Amino acid sequence: MSEKEKVIALLDQVPEYKMGYILAFIQGATLPENADTLEAMEEVQRMKEDPNLGKRYTDVDAMMKELLA
């Protein structure tokens, strides 16, 4: 039995409430090796284009006012 077949067989033993974890892991495993780097580079570019995306708040009240405005 191949490793893939073993994984598929084990899925039947995983409780339904844990399937989200398994799904997230498998989705992550299918990403290209450099996906994290590419995603980070895209996020930096978005932050350059919209400075509010990278804004950090030190005042919770100010943050809430802006978010609820």
C-alpha cells in the first residue's frame, strides 16, 4: 500500500470535528514551495499601494472609532 493510499484509508478514522485541520494541512501541502514568499511579496506590494493596510494602532479607542466609522 502506497503512502497516499494509507493517508486516504486513515481519513475514515479521523473524527469529523478534526477534518478542518486535516483539510488545511493538505491544502498547505499542495502549495508550491515558494508560495509563502510570493504571498508575502504580494502583501508588501498591497501595503505600499494602500498605507492604511499596514497601519498599527496603539490606541484601541482610536482603532475602534476608525473601524466603526
